[in-house]
Amino acid sequence: MPIRINPSILAADFANFERELGRIRTADLVHVDIMDNHFVPNLTFGLAMVDRLQQVSPLPLDIHLMIDDPDKWAPGYAEVGAYSVTFHAEAAADAAGLARRLRAIGARAGLALKPGTPVEQYLELLPEFDQVLVMTVEPGFGGQSFMASTMPKLETLSAAVKSSGLDVWLQVDGGITEQTIEIAAAAGADTFVAGSSVFGADDPAAQIALLRSSAAR
Ligand code: DX5
Ligand code: ZN
């Protein structure tokens, strides 16, 4: 099973994004957390920033929208060339319709679930999505502790994806370290977002390699 490591630039030096992107060249995608101070109690970047990052990033961008009204805003991120655009199930008015619009523009469509959101009602939507993001912390901030209580949801998704024969990546985000990545991989995750563990390391490339080998264990 291929494993993807997506460092989150929420933990990078905000004054030096281009240089920070150069430190994670051995990763797979760059995870960009968009927060609107409404859906989550924190504020980060918007479309203009993503448009510019897209021009300088050596790796494709994995956009995580923690915003209200993704039905209105998400397609813009696909239009500037984001590789994947993930929006929250709790915020979307028409998740399937929005996923179709994102795919029609050429982006991979992702559905994110907060720790307390059950997955069962979304299983029938799996064919509409390229990835599902199981949040392993409450969205809003980096540096929080991994919630193992979300693992049964990942196991349910993993079984559903396998039995469907679909190619849907299963992503986890929040508190991923060389220890917790083993737990998430065992539960069926294949795509791992890591903020503080990568950008907080003296050698991000070595940390990415360590995460990769821990996930494969
Ligand atoms: C949290 C964000 C995460 C965050 C993860 O709401 O979605 O992507 O950057 O940070 P760490 O890896 O430090 O938990
Ligand atoms: Zn994120």
C-alpha cells in the first residue's frame, strides 16, 4: 500500500514559506490549513495565499478547508490548481454536488470529518470522493494530542473502501508522530498529515523518512 506524508505548513515559519517548502521536498504533498475563524476558532490563509503558494511549491497542494460555506468557496481553490480540496462534511450543504464540481475542475475531492462526526451516513458518498480525512484532533490548532478514539471510524472506512473496490485515500490529521502514525496505519490510514512533528524537527527530511518507515511497520 503506498504511503503519503503531507507536512502541514501550519507549523512552518509564516515569514518564510518558500524556504520552508524547500525543507520538505521528500514529502508527497503540502497540506495547507484554511481556517475562517467561524467553522473553527482560528484564522489562517485564504485563496490569494494558496494561489501564490501554488506557483512556488515543488510539491502539489493538499487543501484542508476548515470554513463555513465550502459550497461557495471550495471551487476557487480547485481553479487555482490545488491538487486536492477537502471540505468538512459538517459545513457542506451538498457534499456530493460539491465533490462533483471539484472533480469537474480537475481537483481530487476530499471529505473531512471532525472527531465527533459519525461516518456511517457518508459511506454511500464514497464513490463521489478521492479521499476522506478523519480528524484525529478537534480542528483549529496544531500541536494537539492524537485521539485514538477516532480509530474505529477509520476501520469502518477502510473496510468500506476495500469492499467497494474504490481507490479512496484515507487521511488522518492531528497529533501524528512516529508513534501515533503506527496506530493510524494499522487502522487503515494511508495518507498522513504532520505539522509540528515535521516542522518542529531539526531535520524535516529525516523526520519524514522516520514517519514513512513507522507507517510501513
Ligand atoms: C488542525 C489542522 C492540522 C494541523 C496538524 O486543525 O488541520 O493540519 O496542522 O498539526 P499537528 O501535526 O501539529 O497536530
Ligand atoms: Zn489540516
